[in-house]
Amino acid sequence: MFFQNIYEKGLAQASYLIGCQKTGEAIVIDPRRDIDVYLEIAEREKLKITKITETHIHADFLSGTRELAAVTNAEILLSDEGGKDWEYQFSHTGLKDGSVFKVGNLKFEVLHTPGHTPEHISFLLTDTAASNKPIMIFTGDFVFVGDIGRPDLLEKAAGIEGTRIVGAKQMFQSLNKFKALPDYVQVWPGHGAGSACGKALGAVPSSTVGYEKLVNWAFQIDDEEKFVDTLLDGQPEPPKYFAMMKKLNKVGPAILGGIPRPARYTLAQFDNAVKENITIIDTRNKLSFAGGHVPGSINIQDNSAFSTWAGWILDYEKPFVLVAHDHRIEELTKQLIRIGLDNIAGYLSDIDGWANAGHELETVNQITCSDLQNRLNENNIQVLDVRGYAEFNAGHLQNAINIHVGYLFDNLDTIPKDKDVVVHCVSGDRSSIAASLLLSKGFKNVINLTGGYSNWANNGFKIEREENLVVA
């Protein structure tokens, strides 16, 4: 048997390629949209991808199932569980609880494991050439290392009312199937630490059934009501783009036929984009952005969280332009198409050239923790904390208001224009996004707190922990 875990750090997403080396057949589970990695592995290992499957209709990334099938002619096998509202709307072979299929000598048994979503399935793998006992389970967003899938995404992100309680109760029942498995079975989940599909995912890529039963919090609660309350409490804010992912993955993502190649803009082309008010995403680091950027541009740094924040901020129906280095554009494009942001009109690699051509750059004003401490009691200043609500409730600055950076556009009327607005997060990444968003909307009274909450706390300044205004 050949096995490889393919992990995409930006979305904390795992996919798997498993092959029978005797017959040369292989299957891919939960593929991402840039499929070259699977084709390269299969070619290197002399395997032919004959089947492609998914654990559920994903919310956090755009599936590569149709893209990969178009290249390989592999059979698509997808869940037909969960009822009519949760059916995939493109051609596939349906799977039900108890369904069995084979890839060479590898046997896959389907377990319906609803909770995260109604149609969710897991795959129990037996290498029949070696044993008649199962050796692995691919759990998708059902059981993670140290956590389980959240049942509230359909309600919070996709707006499907009344699903979170039902989902939590389904999850409670689904865990009984997991408990019944042999302790030695390896657990390979769909996500790791950093994913918004749970609240406490471990960083280790895999586990075992026995270990999870020992240490995973979800297996320590026998009372259903307490389990439901614990599961739903403290879940992080789901990115806005999750609703779009659900829709696109259900109807079937468009087939690209390869990685798009955005045009490298000339200064004249970039000037036209600026004049036409096309959204400009500056991917440089926050310090470079603060020192000088195109007025109206938004700072989403080129780091592991790039695709997530792009999904929060960008409009799926409108084109956008990147400010990015030439050598990074291919990887940034991959990160964008992984969540269906295909409308990349082009990019500018030389911001200095644009400035030297006579264009004025905009800066982000800064304030130190010491200076803010001296001004906190003034009437003409407002602290805006753009972290998540759980972070805010755990500790925040005096008289701060909390608006998660992803919800700023929806709450602009709550932000004063007649005061200095001091924006902060933990260390400055999210506050740079927030400051740029506010500047792009005409707020010229924005100041970034240098070093953020971390610097404030480390310097021993006062922290409040009682409830305060939370907008979400």
C-alpha cells in the first residue's frame, strides 16, 4: 500500500492519496483545487488515479474533485446521505452508510458520520492483502486530533437557521460509531491546527482511535445536553467565504484546466486600474505597507493566512489586482483559487516604480502603548479591538469596542469619525488589514497600535476582563 498525506498549511487542510501498488490504482480523498501535487505523486509512484472522493461538502476550501476527474477520468464517489438538501448537484457515484468499494486490494467502508454537516461520511480502510482488520479511518471534519468538527457553520456561515443544535446532537450520536472502532485504527482528519472548522485542533497530523478516546474532550462527556453546550461554546468566527464555498462545492466548481497566469501590469495598466476603482490587495508585509501604499489599497500579507483573509475581504463577483513580487505570484494565485477567487485581473510588482512616477503614497499612522496609555481617558480617542470575541472577552483595553476585522464592512456606522480610532489585534497582522479597510472607506482618523495587545500586556498596562460591547 502507498499512502501520502498532502497538507496545505494556509487552510490547515489535509488531503490523501492512497494507492494499491500491486494493481497500480489510487484514490484521492478531499483534493484541493490546484491538483498538480496529486498528478506529480501518482506519476512518481507509477500509480493511476482511478477514484476520487470527499468526506462532505466543504465550506473552507474549493474542492478539486471535478478538476482532477477532468484530467484523470477517475470515478467520482460522493455522499448521498443527509437528505435532498445535501445532495451534490453534479454527476457522481453515490455512497451510503455501509457502502463498500475497492481500489485494487484496498477496501474502503463508508460510515455516515453526520454532525459537522448532515451528509458527512468517513472512510474506514482495510489493506486486504495484509489483513482483514481495518488500519485507518479518514474522518474529514468529524474527528480531529484533540477536537471534533463544529456543527454551527451551516447556521453561522451559510445562514441555514436551526441547524446547529440538530448538528450537535447528531455529532453526539456519530461519536458512538467512532468509539466502537478498534483502538489501534489510525485517525487521519481533514484539518489541523489553525482551521476554523473546530476550536482546539491539534498540530499533530494524525492520531489513533484509542488515543482520541483517552484525551479528546468530546469523548469525556456522556451527557448529551452538556455535550451540546460544550461543543457550541467558544467556536471561532467562521470566515464569510464559507457560505460561497458551500454553494460552489455543492453545484460543482468550475474546471480551470490549469493554474491561471495573471498579467504583469505595466504602470499605465495599473494607473487605469486605480482610476477604475478596482480593488487592490497589497501583499507586502505590514511595515512596508504602513510606510507607503497605494491610497485605497488593502493590506493582506503574503503569509500562511493569506487565502483566509482574502476570503473574508474580497467580493467573489468583482475583479481585483495584487501588489506582489514576481516570484510569489504563482503561489498567491494557487492560494486564491483554492477558495474560488478566480477574478485576478493582474498584478504590479514594483510599487516604488509607481511612486517614482509621481504618485503619492498613503501611510498608516502609528501610536505606541505608552502614548496610548497617556491618552486613554481623553474624549477624542476610541480603541477598536479587531480580534475575535473570545479573545476580547479574555482580556481587552479600557473602553475598547470589539468588531472582528472580518465584520468591519458591516459595522462602519458604529465607528466614530470625530475621534482618533486606535486599531489593534494581538501583534499587528489583523490590525493592518483593519486599518487599511477603514482608510479605503474614507476614515482618515485611523491609528495603528504598534505591537498590538501582546505588547500592551507585556508592558504591564491595565487589562479589563468584564464583558463589553461586542459587535458581530
